[in-house]
Amino acid sequence: MDIYSYIKSCIQLNTEAFFGEDDYACTYAELFEVVSSFSAKFYTLNLLKKRIILYFENPYLEAVSILAVLASGNIVVPVSMKYGEKSARNILELADADLVVTDKKDSLVQSAACNILHIY
């Protein structure tokens, strides 16, 4: 089952919030809309079966981005700030990614040898 099919089945079965955080509560239907819209962005960038690094501070944006990358047929390379700067920098250098998607503007992200898509 692909990610779209799974989320669609959740829409039919659940009307309650998918994310329960105070600032980021949304239903499965709202999640599906956001993921669909965001995954379309990867198609417009001609990204298919490419490595996309996700480096986020905001857990909601990170979760939505993971689903959108998977839905678009690309490969997720998650980089957590918990890894520490040295490990994160190594991943950024060795991943051979085509894109970094992030909500941060720092020197670590700028060191990536690929395009950067900032989301706020």
C-alpha cells in the first residue's frame, strides 16, 4: 500500500486529529491536502527517485515533509539536530542528495553541495 492509499483509508476511518499538538492539530483530510500539495512541488522540480535530505527543527513540518517525499517517489534522508553538528555535516556531505528541505538558516545547511528549499 502506498502512502496516498494509506492516508485516504485513514480519512475514511478517522475524523479526529492526526497531530495532537496544540499548534499543529490537523485531521487526516487536512494532512492529505498538505502532503499532496507539497509532493507536487517535487514533481515541478523534476525530482523523482532522488535523495532528499530533511533537516527540521519543527516536528510537524518534518513529519509532513517525510510523507510528501515518500509520496513523490523520492528517497528520504532524515538528518536530526540530535545527531550533533559533526555527524549532521558528514551526512550532508556523504548523502549525495539533490535537495535539502529545511526550516533552518544556518551554516550547516549552507554547506550542503546541492539545492536548498527553505520552508517556514
